[in-house]
Amino acid sequence: MATPKQRTASCACGNLQLSTSGEPERVSSCSCTDCQKRTGSAFGVTAFFNADQVQLVSGEPKTFKRGSDAGRTLSMKFCPECGTTVFWSLDEYPGRVVVAVGCFADPQFPAPERNVWAKNKHHWVEFPSTVKLYDEAP
């Protein structure tokens, strides 16, 4: 039997690290204005894991709770040293941990299957035809 793939995600300074085991349940990109602000980019890319697939390796994250465009609550976990948001949980998905794909720094990470809040997508952003676009959260 094959050993589940292990990956490490970390903040910019390396203080906050977590490890994941196995493949994510889903990889999604989001063009909501909150993700644009969180990343400082045109969209965010996230990987959804079951909580038992994720282990905090080092660091003590700070938490920032915020609402979403869909009216849900997110508990963002970020490094108190460099400010990088590494992971979070959503009230809508108990038992799951969402990890910022960029924190894996792995160009071979699985691509997103969908983009949510595409109505807020920057006009110059193009996704491959394999990525399903949703104007809002499905």
C-alpha cells in the first residue's frame, strides 16, 4: 500500500508550519474581494483537507475572524511574525481545514477545479477551460 503524500505549508518567515497527509478533498480558486485583500493578488487558491489530514508542526497562529461574501464566518490563522495567512476554517465546513496553496510553495500542487465568485474576477484573468466558473459560491 502506498504511503499518503506528505506536504508542508509555511508562512513567509517559516515560523508557522503545518503538514498535510494525502490529497486534498478539493482545490478551488476564489475571486471574492476578501480573498483579493487576503492575498494582495487577483484571487486566492485554496486546498480543502479533512482535519485529521492536517497537523500543526510549529508556531502559534493568531486568529482573525471575518465574514465572507456568502455571509459565512471564516477563522483565519496567520503568523504573528510575518502576517502570512496559512490556513483557516469555515463554519460551513466543520471538520475541515483550508490551506492557502501558495504556502506549500509547490509548483506541482494539484490545480484548482473551480473558481468561485467569478463575478469579481479581474477582466484580464483567464482560467483554463477545465476550471468551472461560478459567479458566486455554489
